[in-house]
Amino acid sequence: MFKSFKPMLAAAALSLAVLSQGAVAAEEQFFPIPGYRVGPYGANGQSFYGGFIDYLNYVNLKDKGVNGVALTYEECETEYNNAKGVECYERLKGKAAKSSGPVHTMSTGISYALIDKSAQDKLPLAMMGYGRTDAVDGSVFPYAFPLVTTYQMQASAIVKFIKEKLGGNLAGKKIVYLYHDSAYGKEAIIAMEAEAALNKFTLVQIPVAHPGNEQGAQWLKIRQEKPDFVVFWGWGVMNQTALKAAQKVGFPRDRMIGSWWTGSEEDVVPAGDAAKGYMAATWNVAGKEVPLIADIEKVVYGAGKGNLQDKSKIGTILYNRGVSAAVLSVEAIRKAQEKYGKGKAMTGEQVRWGLENLNITDARLKQIGATDLLPEIKTSCDNHEGSGKVKIQQWDGAKWVPVSGWIEGNKALIHPPVPGLRQAVRQGKGHHAAGLFEGKVRIEDLGSRIESKLPRRRRANYCWQL
């Protein structure tokens, strides 16, 4: 009897061990990644998503996940194409039903296409430094997070920097807005128009068709206009093309300031001497001097788990930016676990709460070695942006050098008062920044761009229903 019982105990123990292993394996936090690594913007995506995934692997190797919950992911190639972005999202969302980290598309166009879908599926959509400016109001867009700084706040901050460079007065000056003719490039137009009206400068808008490798006509017009500055909203191959064209027509690069998607090594190195002196906005520094970046190289690449084949990209602007996006995402999961249970995988709805209650201080950034990768971030239902600040950096021919401290755009101009926005939504109307600019700027109703398809009662009162 006793002899027959021992095998039974062993079998039971083995079963318990298998169940235990299964239970541990089940606690995984899945990240759906509709990203891009090929096409005219592929080099940018390689660096960004390489940094993003390296940080997920770093947390797994260094900390055994987030309180024991392993971070997993799956990529789907979008080629920066809106239709393919939606297709990838649909393909991945089933795997994200049980647990999901924030969705990072690194595309304003794809983000626009997913805002309603992600809300219906209860998956948080992170638009970190891109996407829709009006999504800062979580009572209207509960699942959309234009984190760090929106395009319109960034444009406003750049104008503030130019104003300082020109002696504190822009009246009578001329600024060209040279932009990628897409949702990305168009998003900042209304802010530039509002700033032009407020500061009494002439704004000249010049679009560039995708992918942007033909700009001869645009730069001839710029030469004719003789602007004081060019504000540049490019992406991918468009950026190096613009710098070379500026050199060709004799426009000084130190009078060009780009968005942060025009300010990476991928943009300036191929342009050679034409890029020297060029400036761009940023929220993160380049280099391996950031302790977290150095430790990722040591821990992740030391273990042979690095995502990049080209390790020279480690520490570049876009690599570090990808790391910063992953840091925010993991901090949101950590925050969600504080409320819903440590050591548990979080659903998309729970991670949405975590994103909406972030409080990432300088002390916390220092603790994880991420100083200079992010400004302080504090979000709420009424504020899905969390910062609104940028820095300006300049290419010296070999590296990016910061030339400003943190600059905050004109919030009173860019972000409409929350009650006004909610009232517009209730009435089925939409408006952007300048719509409530005390009547000083008259801009057409942008209802088709702003209107959300979320149920009206939920739109108006979402903050108070949680």
C-alpha cells in the first residue's frame, strides 16, 4: 500500500509543478507592436522599435519582468501605411485581449485611424510626441494618450524659441512652415496659424508630397520668400533631402528648426556638411552617457538578446526615444499593478488607468537611470499629455548638442479650456486650439477631424464614471 502511494505522490507533485509553471507562464504582459522597419521611413523605425524592444528585454533580464510578470511582444510590419496599420492592429488585438501594453504606431495617420477602434476594444493608444492634439482631454478620448508633448505644443515652443532668437519680437517677420503633406505634417498648421496671428508674423505654408525626395520647387519658393526662419516638419528621406536642398539654394541651416521627427542621426548624417548648424526639437538626449542606455547595452547585448543587428544605433536619438517610450509604457503597467494587483498581467483597460495616473518625477527617472530621456510626466483624466515641454538641439557636424533648456508652448493658446471642448463634443462639433482663442483667430470648424464616435454620454462624463 505504502509503495503504491509514493508514485502517486510523485505524480501529484509533478502535476503541481507543471501547473505552477503554467501559472507563472500565464502571467505575461503582451505588447502589440504595429511598427515599421522597411520602406522610406524604415531606418527611423528600426532605431525606435529597437530601443523599445531592448528595454522590454532589459526589464525581463534585470528585474524578471514587472513584479514577476514577463513582458512579451509581437511586431507587425505597417510600412508607415495607414491601411496596413489598421490591418496589423486587427491582427494583433486578439492576442491583446487578455493583457496589453500601450499600442505605439509611431504614425499620426495610423493613430487617427485607430482612435475609435482602440477605444471600442479598450486598448490604450499611445501617441508619444505625435497624433491628435485634442486627445489631451481624456474625458473625450479616454483611450488615446498624446504623451510628453503634442505637435501643436511643440510648434508653439519652437515659435517661442525663434522669438527669443530674434530679439523677443516677431512682428513683421516671416516664417515658412515646410511640412510632410500628411496628417502628421498638417497637425501643427493650426498652431502655426494661431501663433502667426498672435505674434503678427507672416506664415508661408509649403507642403511636400510623400515620400519627400523631390523638393526642388519648394526650395526655390523658399529662396524667393526670403524667410527669417523655416520650421520643418519632415520624416524619413524627406529630411536629408531638405537639408541638401537648403544648402543648394544658400539658405542657412541655423535658421531651420525641425520637429523631433526631423532631428535624428538618420536625418543629418546622410546629409553630410549640409546638416551642420541645423536645429530640431527633442525631448530626449542622444548618447550612451545616459546610465540606462549604457546598462541596456551591457545587460541585453551582453546576454545576446539585443534587438538591433546594427549596434551603432544604440544611443542615437531615435533609439533612446524608443527606450523612453518603453519606460513610460512599463511605468504605466507598474502603476496599474499598484491598483489592480502586483504580479498580475494587466488588461488594456487597467493599463489605460495606469497611463492616466502617471507621476514620473525627476527622482524616479534618476532611480531607473533615465534622466534626460524624458521630462517629468504627470497625467490625469483632463491631461493625457503630461508635460508639454521640449528642448532644442543643434547638429555640430558630429553630434547633437542641446542649445536650450525645457521650453513650454503656449498652453492657453493651444489647449482649449476643457469645459469648452466638452460642450463642443456634446453639440457634435469639433475644434482645435485656436477655436477658443478669444476671437483673435478665426479658423473653420474641424468637426470631421475632431468628432469622436464614442457614445455621447460617455464622452462628456468619462472622467467621473471611473
